Amino acid sequence: MNHMINRFLLGALIVVATNDAHAAAVAPFSTALPQLCKTLQQQGWMAPEDLLNPGRRQTAEINVPGVMYLCTLEHRLSGQGPGHRPDLQVLLSDSGNDPSIIFSADIWCERDRAAALTALADQLAKEMPALGWSVPKETLAAVRAGAARTQRSSAIVFSAKPIAVDSRACEHVGDDALGPVWMKLDVTVEPVAHGK
């Protein structure tokens, strides 16, 4: 009986320690996300265009203190074409317990791949240390190569995921037109999940 009680108490202590570690990892995001949103806008990033009202832009930032935080921005890059220019996007979200940062590169033409992925890696390398998080070199190398990689650094997980969409996007989507991308790469930055 004592053995079972000891195992139960040990299990409870592990759960508490895990929850404390997760809470400690989540806390910095609460202040980091609004600051990152502000910094990127100062660098020229803008809210996405409103698809229902051309020429207008959506609201970049929604903040309901204690409930949710959301920031969506994009930054157009120059491209070799001949189709749609590539862009970088960022989605910052926090519902209180599962905050995340998602940087993305959207690429319509294969000729723009290397420059767009390098721009994405450079943005990560620039912004994350300013928030107190260092991006692993292996993650940055994977982003530049357009490869998948998930890596933990301290209490933060960096996950790069390439997605092939439409191999003919370059010839079908003009610079001011809507249409699927040739490929995209998402890099998610988030606290280590419970129990990991």
C-alpha cells in the first residue's frame, strides 16, 4: 500500500513540475507577442489586404486582455517572377495557455525560392534573440534549405514545415491576382507542450 501511495505522490509531483515548467515557458509570450507585432510594423510589415474590400487592409492586432491576443502581418518581397512576388507572413496568437508565433514564406515562383527562404531565416535570426530566444543553427539551416525540422531549445520548440501546393502557380497567378502558391514554409515557435 505504501508503495502505491509513493508512486501516486511521485506522479503528482511530476505533473505539478511539468505544469510549472509549461507555465514558466508560456509567461514570456504574453509580453513578447505585442512587442513583436509593434516591432514588425515599425519595420514596414502591414496587416493583410481585405479580400472583400480591395485597397483596404484588415485589422493587424486584436487584444482582449486576459482572453486572447492576435496579430497578423505580411511583408512583400521583391521577386524574379514572372508571376506573383513572394511574401513573408506572421501570425502571433495567445489564448492564455497555448501561445505561438508562426512565421511563413509564401512562394509562387521557383526562381524566388532561395531568396524568400533566406529572408525568412534572416527574420527569425533577427527577431527571436530580441525576445530572448535563440534559434538553433540547425533550424535556420533547415529553413534556408526548405526542409522540415523540429527542434527544442530550452523550453521553446521550433518547427519548420514545408508545404508543396501548386507546381503551376508561377504561370497562373499574376502579381496582383489571388491564387495558390507554388510552395510555402511555416516556422512555428511555441512553448514546450504539457508532458513533453
